[in-house]
Amino acid sequence: MRVDRIVLGPLEANCWVVSDDAGGPALVIDPAGDAERVLEVLDGRSVAAIVLTHGHFDHLGGVEALIAATGAALMVHELDAVDSMSSQKNLATMLGYHCVAPVADRLLCEGDSIAAGELLFTVLHTPGHTPGGICLFAEDPAGGAPQLFSGDTLFAGSVGRSDFGGGDGRALSHSIAAKLAPLPGETVVHPGHGPNTTISRERQLNQFFPRA
């Protein structure tokens, strides 16, 4: 599995370009801006889909240009789809920006699968930061550690804010406990902002993880 990180946009969000490293198409997760940089990293690879982990503006600034360049389908959870298309609801207006996503081609929900070459990503619905926040979990077909793309649900040592419109601290705590804490400890976590971590590290150090 090949995982490329590109830090993009005004709030330095992580965009992830993930492929099977065997010639299959890539999945682009949260293209936060500057589609040209994403295309440079793709380096001619086709795009299986563009996925938003949630509908906030700082994760979607490059979507329209990337769709125009690749023709890829846009996917977002059904509960964040409408908000992602509104500068007011996706927080852009609040911070002085205008940035919206187009209508999604596929609305996601818990348990859905997204294929990209030999990779198969499972959608984990993790509300709390937003109502339709998701994480994407994938096993490595080459036998490496599982990979989790956690958006703003989970960061190294912390979790996403729940005090914006649509946020819910109790829902976020439940998402962490029910969906992420049980994952294999060796799972590599690729968050929406900041450095990578692992589930085992977060079990030990993250105060938001459940304690036995």
C-alpha cells in the first residue's frame, strides 16, 4: 500500500492519496486545496474516487478542480452532504472564506465499501465532530499494518472539536469507544491534521480513549 500525505489549505489539513502500489487507481481523501499539487503526487495515476471524511470547508477546497481534472466521483456521508455545499454550514463563511463542494455522486453510510485497485476501504460512521463524520479503514493486501484515515474524528493525542454547529461531544466519545478503540493496536492512524499515530499509542496516551 502506498500512502502520500499533502498538507493543503488555510488550516493545513492533511490530504491523503492512497493506492495499492500495484498499478491500481488511487483514492484521494480530503483534497483541501491546490488540486495541482494533488495531481503532481498522483503522477498520472487514475483516481477511483474522492472521499470527504466530513463536510467542513478546510477539507474540500480542491474538490471541484480535482473532479474537473480526473472525472472522479465524489463521496461523502449522507448526513454531511448538504452542509458541505453551503459556505455557511461548512464553516467557510465564519472564517472569512467561500468554499463549497459540488453535489456528491455517492452518499456513504456505515459499513459501505470503497474499492481502489486491490484496496478495500470500509466506512466507519464516527459522528461527533460533525453528524456525518467518517473514518476509512483498510487492510494492507501486502500484509502490512492496517490503515485508518480518521479525518477530524481522531488526532495524535486528541480528538476533533465538538463545539461547532452539528458537533456532539457525547456522540464523539461514543464513536471513539465503539468504532476506533477496538481496532487492532498496530493500525496506523492518518488524521485530518497533524502527525500520524497508532491505535495502541492512543489507547495509552489519549485521554479521550476509554479506560478499562
